[in-house]
Amino acid sequence: MTGQTATAVDPLQTTGRASRVRAPDVREPVLDLAGITKSFGALTALSEAALEVHAGEVLCLLGENGAGKSTLCNLIYGVFRPTGGEMRLGGAAYAPADPKAALEAGVGMVHQHFSVVPSMTVVDNLLLGRSRGILHRRLFAEEIRARAAEFGLEVDPWRVVKDMSVGERQRLEIVKCLMRRPRLLLLDEPTAVLPPEEIGSFLDVCRRIADGGGALILVTHKLAEVAKIADRTAILRAGRIVDTVPMASADMKAIVQAMIGRELGGATVAVGLDLAEHAEAAETDELPASAEASGKIPAATKSRPPDVLQIDALTYRDRNGAVRLDEITVEVRPGKILGIAGVEGNGQSELGLILAGLERPSAGRWFVGDREMTRASPAEITAAGVGIVPEDRHAVGAVVEMSVAENLCLQNLAQYTRFGLVRRGAMTAAAKDLIARYDVRGAGPETRFASLSGGNQQKVVLARELTLDPLVLLVAAQPTRGLDVGAVETVYGHIRSACGRGAGVLLISSELDELIAVSDRIAVIYRGRIVGEMPATQKNREAIGALMSGHAA
Amino acid sequence: MNLETLAVYIASTLHFALPLMLAASGELVSEAAGVLNLSLEGMMLFAAFFSVWGTSVTGDPWIGLLWGIASGIVFAILQAVLSVRLRANQLVVGIGLNILALGATTFLNREIFGALSRQLVPGFGHLHIPGLSTLPLLGPSLFQQDLVVYVGLALIVAIWFVLRFTAYGVACRAVGDDPRSADWAGISVTRVRSIAILVTGAMAGVAGTLISVGDIRTFTEGMTNGAGYLAIAAIIFGGWRLWPTVGACLLFGGAMALQFQFSAATSPVPTAALLMLPYVLALLSVAGLVGRQVPPAALTIPFFGSR
Amino acid sequence: MSGAASSAPASGLRIPAPGVVIPLAAIAASFVVGFALMALTGSNIGAAIGAFAQGAFGSAYAIGTSLNRAVALGLVGLGFILAERANLINVGGEGQIAMGGIFSTAVALYGGVKGLPYGLAVLLPLLAGTLAGAAWGALAGVMKIRFGTNEVISTLLLNFIAILLVYWSVQSVHLLRQPASFAGTLPQSLQVPPSTTLPLLTGNPADPLHIGAAVAVVLAIVTALVLRRSAFGLRLKAIGLSPTASHRAGIRTDALMVSVLALSGAFGGLAGAMMLLGDQGYLTAGFSSGYGFDGLVVGLLARGSAAGVAAVAIFFGFLRSGGISMQISAHVPAALVTIVQGMIVVAIAGSAILIERMGRRA
């Protein structure tokens, strides 16, 4: 089996990128969807979707959160069954009863969440569900190595998954799919978890698979990836495929419009790396008002009020003793936004956790105003006027199974309590007020937090954190992750307004263009160190990018 | 303690440990797959009764053993249907089934044998391993056991092999640690867990038979007397790994045997303390004070599927 | 992603119709099987039912005894649902009862309380038992926050340790065993002094119902209030659903977990103390006799509601008393009642998913 593969793929591999520009494929599509509809109770997640995917093609599936991308993938992979419509795979009728049937039919899927068992080795994970009777681990390990090597991937079959990095696990997910030689590979937002430096090589792997004759459906909402990899792009909006465009004729702005169904607002927050470059001129003119008012030059003449946040040589070692933060020193001025730029996994998460009071630094100190917070509990940090928008909205930002009102009031529950009993009425009234002020859509005080869309969830978190009285400092970590374009703008609007009211903001993000658009200054974190700090201007973009990738200034 | 009493002590340790070892290694398969059968106690009790009944009806302890295994499996089917198919709370089902087993065996025992019967049934024959069994001192105690003892040991080795070297073993661990991923890999979580529970039932069947037919050759009400829970404690102490679990059973067996070694009056340690030792050790080990033990991530959590 | 099906709340759905009808059907079916078995063995069903009824609620004495049983079961059940709200499963009722029994006996016999005024002679042993249970529960809590030990496993193991501690206490003359000079050498403690036993509610010795019943009713109401309306209850719910998010929101999750397990254990300890001071009067091996496990079942079947705990506890209390009477006066094995009880537990547990599905549709 192993030998056969090598010969089959080699000639194709040499054709490389050249195959990307090719005549329209007239052969039968690998996958053909007609009139696919899926309803969950009263909710129609997908209606009348029609789609074809051909061999050797990367089809990008683009759409806002909740547009039906994941539903479509899950239908093809047999997780759900369609309410109506017809699917054909390789010309034959295709109606997988479960993922197993889909796998047997030659459909593989890389999920948004990892689907490898952390406590097991790579080889056991890949054997899972593919083998019967007695295992031949050694033989299979060789097969894994060989198969991975075909696509330029390196995998150690004997490693235990939980010891692997996020990027390595993602690669393993793909190798796992490739082992079955799928005709069709579904990739559900695979790059969401990848550090930016690994996205490029990941897309190369996708291309190689397509060149080897595979068909790929790649779900994403990052336009830069679409521009780089897609042969065609299908755009989903509110459960319908509103457009399918070949990339040769693609206009990115048109795609964005099709995606969100309206014109973009004036101060375009960067939605994709390439777009940001086009919009450079416009953006620099439209810097946030707060930034303009305060100016980009320190006002040396005025007497200087104390910094709202001072981080002094903060060091953090994780449980294994690895240094995650190495003598971080930064300060945030009142009314200013300091961006922390960096490729993910360079210590930002740890910094966010420490400032939220969820981890304790190993050395160094940090202050809010002149109060030392180094060993403060989350409650004390909140009491000091520090709003926290955590990186992980679901695990840290909210108790997702509780109502919006309960989530809004949880951290100052004492305010809504009399004689130990909760005053529900007061709580509901407060929640109603916040829901209106922060424009949380589709929610009442009793709505379950989990049932809100990502953007509205983030608004609830912001409503809670920004209404601290007084709000001295806001720490926002990856506040726009997973949000659609419209919600991104709203979130930054709220952050700017907090700034306008005099609070300082520490904004941690891996989206450099967003940082440049929103921040006053940007500090770059690399391998747990602050390697440089400079004003947030388009002119500094190159320099910041270089620092992020470890090229010392 | 001289050599002779040592030999007796070792034999008696094995004697107490073997039913635990069988029950624990069977239960380990379920727990690896994410199902905690508190009903292990009930399965053993059920089998203890049915093996005696079967032996009494047919006069053949080996057919009695088959009855025991079959009854253990029947009981396990109940557990599997309830906790895996119907996704009922594993703890409640386990406790409920134990109540049921106690009631059912007591009831049947009175109906069939009468309340005060101590009727003995034929026991298993001995197997003398030539050469070894005639060794001085240790020979008779170690190598002159009931044949069923060797069958039991072979079954434990078989379980080790299945868990370690077969696709089913890998599926069990996957289902117990990360059922969603297993499901996505095309593994039927329900099926893997159900089979695991049946294996547990069969092993508990052998263990229960050993306690009744293989030991005192009759049935007494509630005779397992917590052995099922002790087997579960052994798994915890063994850190959900087979050989350490077997080792824990031997340790527990040793503690029980000590109690008979000393008459209550001459005992340097209170017997209660000895009996408590296994549980204390298990408790310390889950606290990480004696080695760090982490249960399978999905233990006791029902799987609701991806649909 | 599969929001439609994957999230299944562990408890807390309160839909009147299916939540009541299905368990009742399960109970009825279990009784039918019980009667069928009775008929198969040629017992006189009429006589058996008569004996059952007589023993369960035929007299003030019978009712009192049944309700006293229900008090112990209900207290353990209340403790269970409190911890359950924080997503902590306390299966340690049996051990907490045992600890309550040991320490209430010790204080009643040797604490010098028997002459104390103002009811202190009763209150102090009760308190000692309650605190011992609380300590036993808190131990599991501390292990959880310090070492990350799963509380199901730690409380289960603590049961056996506590049961053996009872055994040890009544085996050793240095502990609670009665001196050898008294009526033989049975391994049990002395009878506790009359002044330390729980006062009877009616004051009439023919009605053994003790003030524990009143205490339990009050505690059930307080528990319901705490779970539904209090800030403490809301915080418990929050840490049960997401410890990390709760911690971030300023809730002291560790302290709360230990407190609620201690509280849960306190209910078990109180149950044990009441069983000893109100009923048994002396400590003996096997004194907890499965009440902790039955109480756990009560808590689990109550599905998070204090009223549910009361209902199930009273039902089980009557069932046990009736079964015993049936065996004595109708010669139907009490094991039959055990079978029925086991079937009820299993049937209700098995139908939980049905209840949940119907509840969601409603």
C-alpha cells in the first residue's frame, strides 16, 4: 500500500502550482449538492444549497458566523442528515448515515475542534477506527511517516498527542485524514487555531493535496486565505449560498459585500491582510478620534498623571518551568490604547491570564494606578476598576449556560442581594438597560448566553466590563476573534469609547492590521519578551511585522 | 513468622486476591471505556448465586461456572442498556442494580434452597503443576490450586493483551478519554462501551463463582460483602493500569490475609486498621500523595452523540 | 457546533407532567413485578399487602418509624442536591452518617453532656455528629481543590474508611466499646443516656416520631430557598457550570467548593446523629446499614428539587418499614421489597432521558 502511493503522487507533485490555472473542469464533480436544506426544529440552518466540487480543486466556503458553513460540512460528513435535497459523491447518490459511512465513502473532515485523543500516541490515534483485531503498530508507523512525507509533513508516530503543540496537532489532524486517501477533504476553519506563521505552510499542504487530485472544501472567514488558496469561493449568507465565484475574476470587496450583505462602514477595520494594504491611505486618515486628540507625541509640557497600568519586569514560568513571560515591562497611559502585537503563543495568553488574576507571576510586579495588583484575586482586580475581556469567551468570559442577566450581574452580585437573597427584579432591570445600551440583539435578560451569536456574546461581556465604575483600565485579549466583520467594528467602537472616557486600554491581538487601526502605540511580544514598541502607524507596519517574526530591530 | 506460616500466608493472600483481580481487571475494561460500574458488586453476587445453583442442578462446577458467567453477562446487559443506551446516570444505575441483586439473590436463595440451607455443592478439582507443585514449602501453596484459578489468571493475561495490542483496546481508551473524537473517527461509542460492560460482567461472573463454588461451595446472602467496591478501589489505586491494579489486589488480599494470620487478641494492629488500609492507600493515591493517578477523562460521563 | 443535541443539562429541568408521570409509572411497574413474584411463590397477596400497610402506616407507631427513616434519607438527599448544584457529586452519605454516628455517640457518652440544661444534652451530640459529617465532606472538598481528586471517587472511598472506623470504634475498648463487665462482650457501645436522646414530637412513647422530622422539614424549606433564591445558590450554580468563568467573576470557587461539600457532609452527619440519638441509641458495626446509599438515590431521583427529596424520602421510608412488617407477619421475604426498591431506582434512572426529552418538547 505504501509503495503504491509514492508512485501515484510523485508525478503530480512536480506539476505544483502550475496546475492552478487550468481550463474549467468538465469532468463529473466529486461532490454535487442539489437543493440541500437542513432545519433544526423551527430554525432553518441551511436552505436550498447547491454546490459542486471537482477533483484537484480548493473550494473556499466563506461566510459570517452562523451562516451555515459548519452545518453544511456536518451534512456532507454525515454528522447531520439533510431535511431535504440530494447529495451525489463521484456520480453516485450519497446519503451517509454517520461519519463512519462518510469516511468509508472517501470523505474526510478536519474539525474546528481537535479530534485526536490527547492521552494516546499518534500511531494509536491514527489506527483508531481503521484497524481490526491485532494491531501492527510498527508497520503502520512507517506508513504514517511515508504518507506525511508525501505532503512535506513530518510526524513522529510515537509521540503522545498531549505533548504536541497546537500546530503539530493540526498537522496530525490532516495526516489522519490523508491516511484514508479521501476523495474529498472538508476543513472546518482549520486556521482559527494556527499561529500566523504556520498558516502559510498549512495552505501549501492544502494546495499539494489538491494537486494530488483531491478535492478540498476549506471553511474560513479570513479573506487573505481565500485570496491565497481558493480556486473557487462559495459565499454563504443566512443559510443560503448567495454566490459562487471563480477566483480568477474575484474582487475581494465584492466578496466581502456578498458575505455581509451590506456596504462596509467608513472606518474599515481591517478584515483581511491584503485588503488592509489597499486601504492603507484611507485608514491613516481615519485614525480614532481619541488618538488624534491626544496626539501621538507625549505631552511633555503637561504634568504627567500616573499610568493606569504599569507592568514591571513580569516573569511567568509555566508548570513545566518553561519561561513564558520574560521580564515584561510596559505601561499604559490614561485614555490611550496600547496594542500588544505578536504571533500567537508568544506569551500573550499568559499575560492576559495574569492581568485577569487567573495566574500568578513568578517574578516582577504590576500596578493599576499606584495600587500593586501582583497577587490580587480576580475580585480585587475588578474592584480596582480593571475590565477584562478574556481571550476565551466561553470558558472565562461567561458562564455560557446561565442567562444574560445572571452573567451581567454575577461579578457584583452583592449589589443585587438582600438578606442573602437575590433581587431578581433589580437584576432584570439592570440587564435590560445594558442590553439596550450595548445593542445586544436577539436577547432578553433571561436568554441563555450560549444561544447568542459570537458578536452578541462579546457585547454582553463588554457591557459588563465597560460599565465598571470607575473604569480605569480595560484589558482586551483577542476581542474580535471569531467575530464577523460587522461585530468587529462594534467591538472596536466600544473599546474606543472607553478610551474616550479616560480609561487606558491594553489590547492584545494577533491581527496586526486591527492593532494598527485601533491602537496608539504597539508593543511587540516575541518569545515572552517585549522586543520593541513604536507608534501604531502604517509606516511602522513592516518594522512591527519584522519584530513579530523575531527579526530584532 | 517462620517459612511455613509464610507459605500459608502467601497462599491465603492469593486466595483473597484472585476474585478481586478478576473482577478488577474486568471492570478496568469498562472504566477505560468511560463506564464506572458500581454494579460490579451486584454482578459478582448474582454470579455467586447462579453458579451455586447451576452446580447444584447439574452436579458439575464447570457448568456452574458457565451459569455464573452467563448471569454476570445478563446483569451486565442491564447495566449496559441503562447506562450506555439510555444514558442513565451510571452511579444511580449501579447502586440500584446492587440493591436489586441483593434482593433477587436473597429471594431466590430462600425460594430454592430455603432460608437456612448450607447445602454444599461439588467444588473444582485441583491442578498440580508437575515439578513445581512438589517444591518444598511454596510449592503446594502456589502451584497446587484449583484449576479454575489458572483459568482466571489466563483471562487476566487475555485482557491485558486485548487492551494493549488490539484495535478494540485502543478504541476503549479513546472512548474513555475523548468519546467525541472516537465518534468522529468512526468508532461507535455505544458499541465499544456496551461490549466493555459485557466483558466486565463475564469477568465478574468468574470472580463471583470463585467466591461461592470455588471457595465455601455454597451461597450465603450478601456474600460478596463489598468485594466489588474493593475491586473498584484497586483500580483507582492501580491508576487505571492493569498490572498495577492486579498488584493492588494482591496488596488488598495481603491485608485481608493478615487479619486471619493474627487472632484478634494477639494482633499487633487492630484488624479494622488492616481492613482500612486498602481504602486509605487508594485514597492517598487519587490525592496524588502516592503516585499521581488520573482517571479516564470521560469516566461516568454519558455520551450523547454528535447528532 | 451541534447545539441541537449535544448539550444535555445534568439536572434541573422542572416540568411537572412528564417528570411526575414517568416516575409514577416506573414505581407502579415495579410494584406489579413485585406482586407477580409474590403470586409466583404462592404467597397470599392480600395478607402481604395488609401486612405491608400495617407496618408502613397502620398505626401511629408504624407511621412514626417510617417517617423517622424518611428523615435520615431526606437529610442525606438534601445534602446531595446542594452539592449537586455546584456540579459536585457527593456519594459519601454512608460515610458521613457513620462519622455522625461515631461522634454523636462519643459526645453523648463521654462528653459530660448528660446533665446539661436547655437541651444542650441533645444539641451538643447532634452538633458533634454534624461537624464530623461536615469534616468528612470537607475532606473530599480539600482533596479536590488541592490535588484535583474527583469527588465521586474520594467520597466513595471515604465511605468505606468511615464504616471501618465505626467497626474499629466498637471493637476497641479504648474507643467506644462497652466495658467487658456489661451484659456480655458484644462489640457495641453503651446505650446513650436518656437525656441525650431526641425528644419525641408528641411526647407519647407509642409514637416514636422525634423532633428530627420537624428539623428536617425546616431544613428542606431552607434548602429550597437557598437553591432557588439565594446569592449562595446562584454562585453554586455558576461554579457548577463554569469554575473558571466564576473565578474570573470574583467568586471564590475553591472556598465555595469546600464549603458546599462540608455542608453536604453536615447533612449526612446530622442524619447519622439523629439515627443514633433518635432511634438506635447505641453504636454498632454496620450502623449506617445502607441509609447513605439510599439517601444518595433519594437525592439523585429528586432531580435537584428539595420537594422531590421530601417526596422520595418519605416514599422510601414507608417502603422499608412495610417490607419489614411483611416479612414478619405475612412471611413474604423482605427481599421482595428490596427487589422492588432496586427496580424503582433502576427504572426511574433509566427513564430520565425520556423525561428530559419530553420536557424539552413541552
